[in-house]
Amino acid sequence: MVTNARPVKRILWVDDEIDLLKPHLLFLQARGYHVDAIANGDDALELMDGAPYDLVLLDEQMPGRSGLEVLEIMRRADPHQRVVMVTKSEEDHTMTEAIGRRVDDYLVKPTSPRQVLSVVTRILEGSSIRQQRVAQDFAARFGALSQDAAHARTPTEFAEVYAELVDWQLRLRDAGEAGLLDSVHAILVDLRRDFGAMVMREYPGWVDDAPDRPRLSVDLVREFLLPRLGQDPVYFVVLDCMRLDQWKAIAPLLAEYFEIEETLHYSILPTATPYARNAIFSGLYPDQIAQRRPSWWDGSDDEGSLNSFEDELLAEQLQRLTGRDVPVHYEKIFSDRQGEQVRGRVNSAAKTPGAVIAMVFNFVDLMTHGRSESPILMEVARDEAALRDLTRSWFERSTAFDVLQQAARRGHRVILTTDHGSILCQRPSTVFARRDATSNLRYKFGQDLRAEQADTAYATRDETDLRLPSGRLGMSYLVALDDYFFVYPTKLREYQARYRNSFLHGGISPEEMIVPVVSLTPRSARALD
């Protein structure tokens, strides 16, 4: 007969006073655990050689081998053995010693049966309990969330629904609920479609300062950096091409050092560095930048030429906003190999009263672009979850994290944001264009441009709809919707093979446009407020 009963969890309790703990043993056994009791460390180690245990409750003070000595031998045999240390001592050094040797929890005698059960349940059943809880919570929320997504009309409503979907993606993945992730994805597919329709309808009004427009790239310095200017340095950090879910993956690393206040903003179109990041640093739309600095704008969309003046743009914006010259130190970091030099320059700049330390980190953008060219990187970052994991792995060891920890230790405040996100593109959209068309896969400018399927792109002939500089006569503008990427009829198979399942940006989707802006207040500084 086949049974679906769960395997019985095995516990070993090692204590020289084990006879006094019979009520505790019976209490655990009554709740379905198999418990073996042993009175000394040597017998325990011999018993463990014969069969594995899910958890060991280990007395710290025993005749013969002490609990810490037994623990050290256990760790050599099985580094992952879960252990709870039990001791009569409340001295700090005993607890520190046990924690340093990586025990899973710590109990001080006398303990009640229920205290022991609580610790055992957390360690042995915690993940399954959390998984069940997340599944129940999502099931309870699913109907209302679906309705919220279906009825979203305003930028705020779309941002709130998208942010909640990102949270559910992370929670359900952590809980191993792959089936429920499909439900989140189904809502997101519909949300993208409606989001694109909203942006096409409303965006020209947003960039013409409609009263109900969302917070855009041009607003960030004025709304977030300006109020924090003072005698102390303030950091303005841009992690290029960071999606909201990537931010959520690295946020726990910063929570130890900062109190985090997270808000969202909309990247301007195209959601690409030459436009969105320049808009952040200048507080201006691309057409305004071109009017002020016509020599900077040559009609291309080349990042190298168009993003060479971010320090000047930021200094000019701060001068307009404050009426004075604000000292700006600017760093653009493409590689962590120069981390020590970067930290040295930042340390020096932080000595200038009232300085703004602006930093752009390009790793996420380079990784996103490089993924399409590298089979190895394509495999490592094969989907959104893997991209999040890779982003966190980089950030943990990055110059960016080092600099932020340093800022926290010195009590300096930080504004952290991104210029745009990216979307995993699955579907090609054939476009017809002349040779003069720009090369980006999610937006194109050129003469006589058109998409074979009109519903795959936002199309306009009026550059003011996008606040772009005036183009040549007959210029057209296409911005991809949803998860489409542009291909030419003559290169259809080549582009499909190369770019399908790539993370791209420049178009219209929640993943590209709805991105975080975060105020980081050092915990030490908050304590002094």
C-alpha cells in the first residue's frame, strides 16, 4: 500500500542529565518526532556514525567531551548538521562561542517542553510552514489582485500592482511554489498589455507636464537629492539598468546598514541610457538638453557620446535648483578592478563640506547586454530569477557595496536609483526601415519606419510626443511594446536566434519603466536624529 505520510524527523538529544528531561522527550515524541537520548558525547558520536539525524540537541556542559568539543567533531564529519546548543550558562562568551561555531539556535536551561518544541519546529518545519503560509496568502489575495490588475488605469495603480506582483514572484520562488508563479506570470502578461495602452495614451501629456503625471526621471534630483543637501556629503548612486526585482534582491544586504525608504518612478522613453540617465542628471528632457548643448546631440543614440557629460549636467541642475555652485564629485565605474582607487577618491571627496558624490555603476547593464553575446552568461542568467541571483552575487562583492557600507559607517545619506530596467524579450516584431534607422532592438528612429504588426509598437511622427530633438524631415519613431524586439525582414532568422530570450531595454513595459528610487539613512545617523 502506498502512503503519502511524511518521513519522521529524527532528533538526537545529548545531555548528561537526560533522565531529568523525560517530559521534554515525551512531548516531542507525542508530536511525531523520533527522539534518541544519550548521556555523553562519545556515545552520541558513535550513534551518529550509524544513522543521520535531522537535528541534534547538544548540552554544552558534560563530563568527558564538552558540548563544544563534540560540536567541532560533528562539524568535521558533516558541516551541515543542524545543532541546537543547550547550556546552563547565561554568560555572553558561551553564547558567542556557540554562535561562532555555527549552531542553529541556543537554549538556556531550565527550558520548558514548549520552548524546545518551538525551536525544533522552527528549524525542522520552518520552511514547509512558510511555504504553506505563502501559498495560503497568495490564494487569498489572488482574486483581488487579478481585479486590481484588470482595473488599473492610472500610473499609480499600475505601479502598485506591478510592485505587488514582483513581491509575490520573490516570495513564491523562495517558497518553491513554481505552480503559483505561473499565476503571477499570467496576471503580469495581461498587465503589460494594458500598461502599454496606458503609456501610449498618456505619455505625451506626461512629458508636457500634465498635472496628474507620475514621477519621472527628470524629477529625481529635485525631489530626492535636493532636500538632503547640507554640510554633510550626500551620495547619489545610479545602478544602471536595474529592474525592481533586482533591487529587491540586493535590498536585504543594505538593510543591516541603512534604514530604507523605497519609492518608485517612471523612466522616460526610450528606456535607454542616453535618454533616461541624462534626464536624471540634467532634470531635462532630451530636446531641452539638445537646445542647451546642440554640439552634444548628433542624432545618434550612442551611449558613449551622449553620456559623457553627466557630471556637468548634474552640476548645472544643482546650480539651477539652489542658486549656488554645489561641489560634485563624479565616478563612472565599469569594473570592480579599480575598486581601491575609487574608494580612495570617494574618501577624499567626502571631506568636502556639502559635496554630492555621484556614482554610476554599469555592471548590471554590461551583464544584461553581454548575456546576448555569451552562451555561458546566457546559461548563468537564463531567466529573471537567475538574473536576480547573479545581481546579488555581484553586489555582495562589488565596489558599490563597499562604498555604501563606508557611507553608512560615516553617517552619510544615500539616494540610490536606476535609469531604467529591462525585459526578457520573447517575440520578434518585423519592422521596415531605411538604412538610416537606429540599431536598438526596442526602439528605432528613422525615415519611413513602420512595424508590420501595428500593435507591437508605439509609433509616432511627432518627436514632441517623446520630447526628442527635432529630426530630419519624414522622421518616424517606434518604441516596442510588451516583450517584442524589432527584427528586419532580411535578418529575421538571424535576429530571432540571437536575441530571443534576451534581456533588452528601450521599450514600454513595467519592467523597464517602473523602477526604484531609494533613500538610505544610516542606522547610526537615524539614532542621532
